[in-house]
Amino acid sequence: MGEGESDEFKRVLLEGNPYFLALTCSVSLLHSVFDFFAFKNDIGFWKNKKSVEGLSVRTIGLNAIMQVSLAAECQSSCAHL
């Protein structure tokens, strides 16, 4: 973390509303927990799936494209850090 970023972080902690900050942290934590459970569920679903009967090929393809797009976006944003 650079000097400017640490100053900005200190300013947010000192000048920000503590209730809003606590709410933001709580929502972020809950989002992370639910994201973990969703990922765990997805792994369990695909691990126990013996065939793709009843699944839409279009939906599977679109989900794959979205995941690749998200991964590329994350990769490019991490490269800028």
C-alpha cells in the first residue's frame, strides 16, 4: 500500500461514519460467506452429476463465457496494481 493510499485509508477511518463503516464491513463479510457457500454448492453439484441430462447447453456455455470474462477482468485489474 502506497503512502497516498494509507493516508486515504486513515482519512476514511477517522472522518467516516462508524455505523456506515460497520454496516459496509458486515455486508462485505456476509457476501463473502454466501459466495463461499454458493461455490461449495456448485462444486458438489458438478461432482455428483453423472450426465448433463436436463441441463441447457446454452446456459452452460453462457456461464462459461461469463466466468472467463470475469477471470480476464480480474486478471487485468490485478495487473494494474
